[in-house]
Amino acid sequence: MATDWPLDIHHALRAASVRQVSYVPDAGHSRLITLCHDDPTIVATVLTSEQEGIGLACGAWLGGQRAALLMQSSGVGNCVNAFSLLKTCGFPFLTVVTMRGQWGEFNPWQVPMGQATAATFALAGFVVHPVDVAAEVGPTVAAAAKLAFDSSVPVAVLLGQRLIGTKAFNEAGKESGKE
């Protein structure tokens, strides 16, 4: 039986008492986003840009709540300046990132940031946990949340493209679902 890794992430977030989840719409996170919106204990907030999620998470922490940011690897570059807030102020931070530019990528625009994501996080002082196996997603997010919130460090979980699946252009020249 296949593991329902979006549900596993949702369970891990709930178990870690995450009460706010922010995101820029992303097909790789679509099921998790729906689960968060349907959960009365979680406030799910759509963002116009990923770096807004860093401010939201810091504000949540100052207000006594835990937050997580969901994003795609292409959005990591939008956050580089805001990452300094996390380290300078010692905020805990958890992000779950769907990767592009890896396994079977069709879109050349996704490759540069996809290849630089882990190194970008590492240079910004994050602990980085890549995961490509569905059965490891839930335990990895749970461990990442514990590390982030108990040790006040930024942690990124990278969901590999082998896990989330690849996309393709459809006949209209637009991205279509997983393959």
C-alpha cells in the first residue's frame, strides 16, 4: 500500500502543534494545502510571495503559536534576504519544500534554483533534510519540527521530485499534472 505522504505531513504538523501554515499555491503541495484548509485547528494563509511566510512565522512565534511555510524550490530564492531575520533573532522556523529541477524535470527554468536549493538553505544556516521516499516523509517532518521548535533553529525538509512526481507541458503549452 502506498503511503499518503501529504496526510503524514499534516499529522506531523498537528502533532507538533503547528497552528498556522502559509503557502504560495503549488501543485506538489495541493493535497496538503487542502488538508490544512479543512483542519479547524490550522489557519492556512495564501501568500503573494514566499518571503511573506517568514514574517508570518516569526509573528506567529511572537504571538505564542507555531507556523510552517510550504513552498516550491523556485520560491527559495525569493526568501534569501528574509532568512537573515531567522538567524539574527533566533526564531525557530520550519519549511516544507517541493523540489523542481531534479528527477525528470522538463522545464529548464526550474533547474538552476532546484539545483541550488539545499546549498542556499545551508548557507543561510538551515538544517536541511532531503527526503525521496514516501514512508520517510512523516517521520522526517516530525523530526524537523521537533528540531526547529525545541532548538530555535531554521529547518527545511526538501521533498524530492522523485517523490512528488514530474510534470509535463500539455498540448496548450501549459504545465500539467504528475507523470
